[in-house]
Amino acid sequence: DTEVTQTPKHLVMGMTNKKSLKCEQHMGHRAMYWYKQKAKKPPELMFVYSYEKLSINESVPSRFSPECPNSSLLNLHLHALQPEDSALYLCASSRGLAGGLNTGELFFGEGSRLTVL
Amino acid sequence: DAKTTQPTSMDCAEGRAANLPCNHSTISGNEYVYWYRQIHSQGPQYIIHGLKNNETNEMASLIITEDRKSSTLILPHATLRDTAVYYCIVRVVDSWGKFQFGAGTQVVVTP
């Protein structure tokens, strides 16, 4: 299994709603990532988890709350979002540190397209 | 991590080789060069990576200059399905994060 699965594929929410995006991988990877991608822009790193601990937070607003309940799952909890948060949210995983036999490449899911009304 | 510079766009004729350049003049000795592509509205797809030596796989070839300050991704026989944004990324070996995308090159393969 070489897939990163993201659900839902599409999500529409109001500014007062609370919703979550989910990401799952069964490749035994120990690093997982959230990216945000606006139209015609490259993906922007939001969070990195390594061994289920948050290792990088790229100054993301607190209305985005990541969670890594176990090594296979990564959630992104959404609350009080703004219309400008509408974007494609990408999850990725990697085996771990790049070096030696680890090639360090990231495997991406197909993304969750979020629309905030 | 070092910054990368790529042309904004390139056109390529179907069946011809596509040569995509990337400048990473500030690369350090412990940084890999990775190439990804993103077809419209899909997740980025890994293509190839290298440290010092040239690399080839079933998708592409990667040529890294001897001083490692630039690289070229070669798609040997471009098809219409190769139309995508191609990203060149450098990343520190033994590093957990900061896998940062630059602006990328929009490649359009035409019949």
C-alpha cells in the first residue's frame, strides 16, 4: 500500500462551523505533513509531525489545529475559519529522515478542497 | 534549506525530450535535490531525487552539475499527460521537515 488517503475530498463550511480533515497512511511512515495550496500557487507547509509529535508549526493561525492520534493518522481540526482559508489542503507522509537508505521523499494524498462561506 | 529558481513556463512538443532547468546556487553539501510534479488539482507526485550523481528512473533523468549549483530534469519522450507544474526542491539530509516548494515551472506538452 503506497497511498495517502485524505477525506473528505470536498468540504463546504460556514465561518462558525467546526469540521475536521483526515489523512491516513499505512506505509509505516513516521513523518506526516499538512500543506495548504491556494489556486495557481505552490503548496505551503503548515505543520510537520515526526513520531507523532509536532515538530514544525509554520506560524499557522490557531483556528487550524493539527492532531496526530497515532502513527497512521493525521487530522486537521478547523474552527472559525475565514473565506480566505478556502484552499486545497494536502497531506503527505515520509519514511523519516532523509539519508542512508532513506530517500526522504514525501508521498502526497490527493487533497481535501475546502470552501469557507 | 537552499532556495531554487525555475523558469515560469515551458512548452514542449509531444514525443520530444523536455529539459527542465533548476538553479540552486546556495545548495549545501548535505542537501538533496528532489523533483515533483503536480497535475491540475491532484496531489504532487514524486519524480526523482539525487545528491551528487546523475540519476535515472522509469519516469525521468536528473542531471546535477559538478558544483551542484544547478540541475536539469529530463523527460525523454514527453506525452500530453506530462503537462503539469514541475517543482524542484532542495532538502537537508537527516532533516524532518521544511520540504518547501518554490514557484515551479508550468510545462505544457502540445501535439
